[in-house]
Amino acid sequence: MENSGKSIVVNTSPWIALSICGQIPLLKKIYDDIYVPFGVKEELLAGAEQDIGANDLRSSQWVHIEKVIDNEKVRLLYELDRGEAEVIILAKEKGIPCVLIDEKVARLQARILGLEVIGTLGLLLKAKKMGALPSLRPLMKKMIDNGSWIKNDLGQGILTEAGEKW
């Protein structure tokens, strides 16, 4: 299985969801270069009491941690949290076409700004189609059991496309 040769900028909640189900290494299997904005790194490390995602970030030496150059652009995306805004602005600044974001408003804003958007479930589905995962259902269950919220029709649609049952 080869990766797509593309780069991606990752937001906090997808990183946490992938960490919960032990799938952070999928990012490296699918993409050549994985970027995490400094603000997302801070969010992940601030939640270190629960340790969800923090150890994965510390141990993933292949992740590029980058600061956004133009913080004024981040402030212009005031309807988003800092991490989401930094993901979008970093992608634009570095010419990276794809972002990994789950939140609806941030996904819409990224698309408006011309970025390709994939969410956690879309990434897992892509990995399954590439042969990197045998099944999505157990991973989705683990995410739900650990506090992730998956809309019923979205979960059903993803599993149907993966050839599995909800």
C-alpha cells in the first residue's frame, strides 16, 4: 500500500479520535507529510491530564509542527476555534491542499477557501479502501465509547460504503 503523495494539516479532534482508536500511524500510510499547527499542538498537550493524543504527538517524529505566519488571518476566522483557524491558514500558507477537520463550520470555511476537506471517518474509510484496515465498525465503536459523537446517518453511510453494518 502506497500513500497518496500528498500533504495534510490535522486538527485537534481528528487527532484525538485517531489516537483513541490507535490509528495515528494511518496518517503516515496515507500522506507523505503531516502538519500540525502550533495551536493544535498546544491544545493536545494542554489535555495531557487525560493523555489522549499527547503521547502520540510526542512520539510521532514524522509530524511537522509549524507556526502560522500571519496570525491576523487566524483572527479573521473568528467563528472558529484557534486550532481550526490555524489548520486552515497553515494549509493556505504552505500550499497544502488538504485538511483533516471534523467540525461542520470549520469544514465549510475550509471548502470556501478552496481546500479539500476530509474528516476522521472519511480518513478511516479511505484507509479501509486502500487495504490498511480490515474493519471500521470496531474503531467507530471505540471512538463513541470514549466520547466521540457520530451522527447515526453518517455512521451508517460510512459503514455501508465500507461494506459493513451499523
